[in-house]
Amino acid sequence: MKILNRIKNHPKLGLIILAYVAFIALGMPDGLLGVAWPSVRGSFLIPLDALGSLLFTSTAGYLTSSFLSGRLLALLGVGRVLAVSCALTGVALLGYTLVPSWWMMVSLGVLTGLGAGAIDAGLNTYVAAHFGEGLMQWLHASYGIGVTSGPLIMTLALNAFQSWRVGYISVSGGQLLLAICFTLTLPYRCGFKTTILGMLKSQST
């Protein structure tokens, strides 16, 4: 209760915690694929090198959203970008478990990349604009926690349920929950859109 009251009295503390949790969730999908790949490959009856196509589409989506992140943040604000990005990533990961064909999963890789790139750029920009370098380092450490926990989640899913899909469903649920959390914290980020616009204008002059 003391922690909840402290977060309630200091909204920025809650936002920092949420940012750390978001970066943990950002790293989880990256850690899932390596462990899941043998089972994914068996499910779709595809060759070993087919993984390259999924990596290509997800990387293309990531680079695209990262490149456009500044304009998106100025247009929508960090709260909306993060909410939409988490929802997009969650839906795409859930789609991995539902599609019947490999090419459909490869297509969904674009969406996971778009969501991950926007989350990464959005949170980095938000923390850089509002907090110090120390918190930025902890933010990146949180990503490491996510990458480390991803394989553990997938290993548990494979051992307990004999299905790689359960691991992706679990991480997808976390992403969708984060989307709800970011939506609920929109009022605390109302000034950030103005900050980004000012940064963009100063860079263009």
C-alpha cells in the first residue's frame, strides 16, 4: 500500500516504473524466437534458412518506425504512440499463434517491427527529455532483463504445454496490458507533445 500511495502522490514515479516494465516487455519477443524456432519450423514445415525472411520483415518495420518516430511523437504525443505501438505488437504476436501459413507470420513481422521500433524510440526520447542519464541506463538494463526472460518463458511453455504458441500468447498479453496502461497515463504526458515540437523546430533552424 505504501508503494501504491507513493506512486499516486508522485505520478512521474509511476511513469518511470511503467517505462522500465515496457522495456522489459520490449526485450521479451527478441528472446522468444531463438528458443521457439525449431518448433516454429516444425509447425510450418519450412527450411532452416526461412528464419531470414521473418528477421528481414521485422527489421524493416523496426527501422521504418524508428525513422518516423520524431514526426509521430510530434503529431500524436508519446502516450498515444506507446499505446498504439504496444497494442500493435501485442496483436501481431498473437497473430503469430493463429495464422495457418508461414508467409502470414512473415507478414506480421512487419507489424512487430513497427511496434517495437516506436516503443524503443518513444521511450528513449521521453526519458531523455524528462529524466537524467542514470535513468536512461536503467532503462536499457530493463531491456536486458526482457531479453533474458524471453527464453525462460518460451522454455517453460515448451516444457509445460509442448507449444511455442503459449509463449507468444503470454508475451502478447503483456503487450496488450501495457497498451491499456499507457492509455490510462495519457493525462500525465500532455506536455510532452509540445516538448517534441520544440525539439524538432530547433533542429530545423
